[in-house]
Amino acid sequence: MEQSKALREPFNSLSYRELRTRTNVEPNTLTALVKGNQDVGGLLPLLLLRLLDSKSYLAVSPEMRAKILTDSLVASKTFNTWGLPNAYLEDASKAMIETGRSAVPALRRMLADTRPAPIFGSKEAMVAQQYNYRLCDYALFFLKQIAGDTQFMLPKTAEERDALIKAEK
């Protein structure tokens, strides 16, 4: 919980990495942590539950999953937890898309947020710099995916993305 609240990425969380390999993690415990932390604090337990017990994960309402995921997306300082649109998606992005329409209202609000969405690393950072990703770009990408446009690719320029965002509002 401490690492989740500190916005630690799953791959940088020692606890997450340890627990994901165990076979004796109690799904009810993870579910209780998710339900007791319906904000950024619930992200790592939610992703762990998704990985370890899909039945228990799907028993958590899409609305609750969407709240945790959208709160976490807005709170992100770096966006490695989400992956790179057009390149690869991390588990958090896949989970966001799985929530379906439940995430749409919060994602629509993010369309107005143009703050940078930096990525650290070598290749990933270079791609992110080429696109100059912003929070609103991630929101647009997720909205298109949720709407069923699974082939959607973000345009390279912010101007082209802004035109799509304006049409989405």
C-alpha cells in the first residue's frame, strides 16, 4: 500500500514484483485492499488482483476499477506505468480499457489537461520526446480504444492530436 500510494510503478515496486510470483496470495485480501483504497492507493493491489485472480478482479465493479485507474492516471508524474500509446501498453492501460464506459467521464475531463506525460528510460523516453505526450493524449488514446477503435494511432504532432481532442469533446 505504501508503494502504491507513493505512485511507484509496478516494475519498480519490490512488493509488487515479489507478490506477483507467489501462488499463495489471498485474493480476498487484495480485494479488501482495493475496496479500502479507491484512489491511487488501490492501483498496485488492483493490478496484482488482475494478474493473480481474474475472477476476483472482475468481481470488483468496473466503476471502482475505473476510479482507481483514472485517479492514478491523473496523479502520474511519469507515465511508464501506462506504457506508450502506439507502441506498447502496460497492464494499467489494459485494465483501463477493460473498464469500458465506466472510465469515459473521467477521461473526458482529462482532455483539457495538457501537462506533459514524461517517460523515463532510453528508447521509451526518445519516443515520448518525439511525440511530446501529454495527459490529454493518453486520455484521447484510451477513449478511442474504449469506443472500439483498436487500430487508433495517436498522430505525431500535438496540433493533429488537439484537433482530434476538440472533436472528442
